[in-house]
Amino acid sequence: MSPGVSLGQQPLGGRYRLVRELGRGGFGHTYLAEDSHRFNELCVLKEFAPQVSGESALEKARQLFEREAGVLYQLNHPQIPRFRELLRTQNRLFLVQDYVDGPTYRDLLAARLKYGDTFSEGDVRLLLQHLLPVLAYLHSIGVIHRDISPDNLIQRNVDGLPVLIDFGGVKQLAQQVEHRLGFDGAAASDKTRLGKEGYAPIEQFADGEVDVTVDLYALAATVVELLTGHSPQALYDPDQKTWHWRQRVSVGAQLASVLDRMLAPSPGQRYGSALAVMQALNLPRPAAAESMAAAPSPGWEAPPPLPPLATPAQTAYAPPAVPPTPSASGFWQALLGLFLLLITAGLIWWGLRQGGGQWGGDPTAETVGTRQSAVEQGRLQALQQRSQELGIDWAYLVRLSDALFYQRYPERRDQPLGEGPEDAELRAEWDALAAEMLSWFEGNLSSPARQRLGQYSPAIRERWQAQMNRLHVSSTALYDLADARFARRFPGYSVDRSTAGPIEQIWFAIAADQVRALQSGERLSEIRFARDAYRQRINDTIAPGRGRVYIMNLRADQFLRLNLQAPSQSTQLSLYLPSPTDEQPHLLADARQTTWSGALPQSGYYEVVVVSASDTPIAYRLDIAVDDVSVPPAPEPDSDSEDSSSAEDAAPSEDPENTEREPTDEAPPDSDEEGSPD
């Protein structure tokens, strides 16, 4: 193995700053890096260190690897990290991939074992429900993962879904490239074994011949480990070629039978597809997986043309139209076109005068022109197609990408990009920004929120306020939740909620999702004290950028004590009044302090807001004590008060007899890792 890259050196390729080493394998090191061309977004760099010498041999290796790995770049599924590029720098090759923030299932199991617990049958059924469609998608395009295990499954923090990482097929490609370059023994070398012992069936190690059933076998081995807490090696008898996992855990007959068949010693005895396993378990197939599996994968070759999509005139990329070949009638056609253009311009000017100079809708739009190379055409058309699939207005995506592009290159604000080779790198930057935002939208916004991007108006805040009033929640608490999510993607950006700019649209979409989360009780709980019960304790877990609101109906002059126990500087704590005033707008606001005590100045619903300020999932404990508890009545509805409403519309309440709250975010209570490489 080649020596690792120094973390303190200049960014690799002029853009990737190495943060830390994540691991090392048979073909090199793996690093967590920040991409300076994408707002320092985290990504993973996997080193491919072929045993060759010289620039020409390294370039040959890069070309071979890129050609062999073409299918990996076309993978298009929300539960598979995207392969971004193959970077050649400093006589090294790096495969650049998306970074997935979240604990591995190995971490999740370890956290449960610490308390004598394992995954339940319901837990693993949910895992199978979300993961089998991913395998069905991979297998449908001829890709076999080859290396499924708890270490290569991540529970993504943003949505709790399992994500497949570390494809064993990449290692196989690396071996093939070395073999084709003439590296002795590369094809037969076992320095990088494809698959892990215990999770890979015998035939995978014996002759390397694999089919889709090896993934099903590895998934079943992973599931029985999660159920029992024991490694596959401890559950399998290699002499008898039998599994003994049933003696360690009791599950339903259906699940047990399916797992046994997935773990059958012969490929012919196993299920022939992931869909067959789903049918055997009577699992529903998620709609997202269906549409993704059916959708064509965006590669580097141009896909079939899409219908023309409109984009605003003032765009970073506005290529000139290719002039037609002159003809005898061309002059008169041009003259007629100019005449019609003048008439149209006059009508537009008249309409603006009549309307006070305001447009009724989007700015003037023109069709995005065709780029010259097939690669650029493919990139642009793939962006358009993906935008349509996600329900995101293409004109809005162009405006947003322009705004982000001009933030990065303010000197280009008055210079739209041309089609010449001098702007090729900048056009690629623009495309990368658009692709990055589409990926973020897909992983962080609900479908209804995505579909309204570009249409949000500041006036919607009044409707949200009315909806929050019915829950006894203030707009301030709602904004705390939205701000925390937004700051994870745009740190340091100051949102102007009175405008509806392209970046502000993202904040509004996040806030819309938070409204739904509060209404459903996902982010809201009411703390109620039983008569003569003076204390409540709540244990919970929150992921980065997440928060939770607790409301309590209390009386003036009651003495309240709050104590939040969490890792140092990992939270922001707020305590809001029922009726804030200019003199006293709050008791605590976005504070790093974790305790508060005092006599309450007002009667009504108080709000405690806990927001994560950490880059990793955190577990916390909130202790609330109140003197003189007599269960006060709900306040009378007040249409003018932001925080008042009828008691029948109040938020979901905590059970006073059971104040231990189960973790609701996608992270283990004891996870202290930032995430895992993909």
C-alpha cells in the first residue's frame, strides 16, 4: 500500500481539502474531504493506488478504470451514494463519492448491545422493506454489491433510511485494471478480498463467481446478526454448512423461513431476486424505489432529447443560437421577425405600464440552448430530466443555480457564460451546483415542499402562524426549527424572510416541512403534570440540524426549573413566554446555557425548544420541575394572540405516567461518530 497523503497539504486537485482519514484497504486510503467548489460540502475520496510507475502508466490506469467503472457513475438511486469523478493528482487516483452522514448499522447494534438490547423483528422488517428495493434496482442494471454487511450500511441522519456504501465491485474493477496493465498476480491476488468472511457465501470466495443471490445471502447474514447480536461466524457451522441463528432469537415463522432460504448453501436454493424476497415477506414496495428503478440512469452520453424547458433570460449560462445558413429569402424573414419582435416588445412595455411595472409571474424566459459537446448536452439534459422527476420547476432551479454561481464568481455577474472552450470549466461548475442542489432537495425536502419551490411567498407565514396557534406554538419556535435545518446547508447565510429570493425559497420549503412535522407530533410534545407530580424527565435524541418543541400550560408565579443534559456546546436552548413583550420577549433564546430557574411571569403555554448545534447525533436528557402543581385549565382562545387556541387542538402530550421518551431521530443514543464513508 502506498503511504497516505498528508492532511495538512494543499487541497487535492485544487479543491478537495482532506479532513481526516476514514480507513484503509487493499488498494489505498480513504479520506473525508471538503469540496471547496461546493461550499465545503463533505465528500469521500477513495484512493486507487495501482502498482504502476510513471505518469503515462497512471493515466492509462485512470482511463481503464473510468471505462470499466462507467456503470458506477450511472447509479441513480437516493439510497446509493453518487460517484462524482475519478481524480488524478500527485501520481495518485482518487474515486470521489458523496458522503453519507449517519451511523453504520454496526454502530447502531453496538449502542443497543450496550443496554442488553438488539434489533427487533419489526426493526429488521423495516430494514428489509427499505433495502430490498435498492438491491432490486442494482440487480436490474447488472450491478452486484458483493460486500453487504453492517459496516457497509448507514442509517442516514436526514431521513433514517438505510444507505448502501463501499461497493465490492469497485475493488474488483481495481484488480482488473491492474491485471490488464500487466501487474503480476493482480488477478489472482487475495490482498483485497471481495466480500467479508461470514457474510459472503462459500462460492464467492471459492471461485469468485457471483450472482444476485450473494447479495441476498449477505443481507440475510446481516439481519441475523442484528437480531441476535452475534457475528455470522458464531452462528454458522462451516463443517455442517448450517446456520444456528434460530436458537439465539425467536421470530415469526414467515421471517425465519425467508431468512433460512436466503442463507441456503447453494445459489439455486435461494430466492432468485430481491423482489421475490419482498413478495415472500408481503412487503410493500416504496413508490420512490419503483420510480427510481424505472428511471434511466444519467450517464455521460447524451440521453434522448427532452421537451424544451424554459429558463429566465438573465442566466449564468445563456449560449448564443447557431446562425442559420443564409438563403435568398433569409433577409425578408429576418426583417419580418424584427418587425414582430418590435410589436411584441411594445405590447410588453404597455403591459408593464398598465400593471405598475410588475410581472404577473416568472421573469421573461428562453429555452436553454444546446451545448456543443455530447458530454455537456448529456449533463444538461440529465439535470432537466431529474428536475422533472423530483417535481422541481426547471426555471426555479436555473435561478437558484445562477444565484449560487454568482455568489462564487461575483465578477461574472455581467458576463453570461458562452459556449467556447474558455468557459467549459465554469459551465461544468454551474451544472455541478444544479446537480448538488437536486441531490440535496431529494434527500432533505418532502415531495410537497419540493414541488412548491419557486412559488413560496412571504405571505404564507400568516397561514403558518394561524396553524401554529392551534398547537400553542409560536412562529419563533417554528423558525428555530427551520433555521437549524437551513443553517446545515447554508452556514452563515442570513435569511430575509420578507423576500422570496431563490435561496430564501429553500428556507420556506424547510419551514413548510417543519409545520407538517409539528402538526403530526413528530417535532412537538406537550408536557402535562399529574396532580402533585412535580417533575418530568425526557430522554431523546436529535440529529444535526434538528430540533424539538415542548409546550407546558403553567400559571404565573409557579417556580420552574429546567436542566438540559447534553454534550458540551452541542445544543441551543430556548424558553418562550405565552405572551412575549418588547420588554421581555423571552426567558431564553438560542442559548448555549443548559439550565434555567425562576418564578414564571405569565400564565399560559410556555415553549421549550431544544435544537442541535452539533455536527453529530446527540442524546440528551431534559429535566423539568414545577412547584405547586394543580393542573391548570387551558387558556381561553384568543384570535389576536399568536400562541393561544382551543385546548382540543393542542399538541400531542407526554404521558405523565411514562416520561421516558423513545428516541425519534435517525441516530443511536450513544453514537458519537460523525458518520461513515460511503
